[in-house]
Amino acid sequence: MDYNRIDDSIAKSGVAMGDLISYFRVKCKNCGHHRIMHDGSGKCEGVMNKPCTSGCDKYVPEI
């Protein structure tokens, strides 16, 4: 993964890092895990090397 390219993209987007962090901290109504724990298709991958046992396959924000 090219982290420098990603950092550049974030900087060019104009989205503040604090806003991104807040965005990814929102929990899922289905499983209770943060948005960051869900993959690109919405399926929860779990936390701390533990798979999600809720069967969550679609991220739905609590807010």
C-alpha cells in the first residue's frame, strides 16, 4: 500500500483528519463495531484479530 499517495489524496480532498477519524469511529447498528472494521462491501471483519460473530454483512451507522 502506498501510504504517501493516500496521505496526498487526503490532503488534496480538503477533509480534515479529525473529520475522517470521527467518520470511521461511528458504530454499526447491526454488530456494534466501528465503520473501520467493515470491508469495502460492508461486511464486518471483526476486531483485534477476532472475527465478528454477529454475521454482520452490511454496515448500518448508528446515527
